[in-house]
Amino acid sequence: MYTGVWQIVKDDIKKTFEVCGRSPNGNLFYNSIYAMQRAGMSVTCITPPITNKNSSKDLVKITGYTPETGLYERLQKQYREIIMNSVDHDITEDDL
């Protein structure tokens, strides 16, 4: 039985990925990626099982993608900017 999964986020436009870490439950991770997708961002996530106790995230490879350190943070920042811009556009002077 697997004790956890790798949390991997992929930027499908730049073809980069980052292994964010391990988790026994990926619900928060899934939900954050899903919210980014709903906002129009081209991101995906994968959560393969961790098959070896001594496995390292540096050993994870994804064909066609290159590793990018700080990708998840960059995507979260981009998502926050999208959300803030949509809130700014929804508020008009008539609402004030």
C-alpha cells in the first residue's frame, strides 16, 4: 500500500513542472489547481504514488517538461492577480 503521493504541478504553456512535495491527501492541492484552471490558466497536476521510502523529488522526471524551481509560487501569484483584476472589473462607480 502506498503511503502518499507526489504533488506535481505543470505549466502547460512553458512546459515546466515542479514537485511540490509529498502528501497523504492531495485535496487542497487538487482544489488549488482546479481553481487556477477555472480562472483560465493552463496548468495541470499529477499525483503519482510514492513507491519507495527513500525516493527523492529530484529523481522525478516528466517527459517533455523541464523542472522549474518556484513554479507553484509563481502560479499562485499569477492566480491572485487574475482574481484581484476580476474583482476590480466587477466593481463600478454605480456600486459605490
